Amino acid sequence: MPGSPASDAAADRVTVAGTGGDDAFAVRGAGTTVDLTGLPAAVKVNRADAATDTLAIDGGDGADTLDQSGLPAAAIGLEFSD
Ligand SMILES: [Ca+2]
Ligand SMILES: [Ca+2]
């Protein structure tokens, strides 16, 4: 339902690609909102649902790191490849 504040129950996958250099990503969540920083453009996922949704981060070349200490375990599925 458009505009519904609840999860849409669909499996959403958000893929983010890093740069060719060293990237220091940080992901944090509050409620059903997940924010990813560390890129020139910040990424925000609204209405994240850990049961169905995945945030996939591909660091690309370089020594890439991910700080997920600010992300509640139940916020969203998370995949990270350095
Ligand atoms: Ca990188
Ligand atoms: Ca890398």
C-alpha cells in the first residue's frame, strides 16, 4: 500500500558500491531507518525490515572497513565485502 508506514513485506535489496580507494563505511540504525555513511553521498534506507531487506555493501578496491556498531541487529540484513 503506497504511503503505508508498515513494512511492505517485499524483499528489498539495496546495493552500494564503494570507491577504488580505502573506504570507511559506518552504518547505524534508528527504528526502521538505516543510514550508511562513508561515501560522498549518504545512503538512507527507510522502513527497513530485517526479515526481508538487505543492505549489500561492496567496498571495491582498497582496504575497506565497516563499522556496524550503531546498527541494531534486527534493523536490516547486512552484507559487506571488502
Ligand atoms: Ca574501496
Ligand atoms: Ca576492498
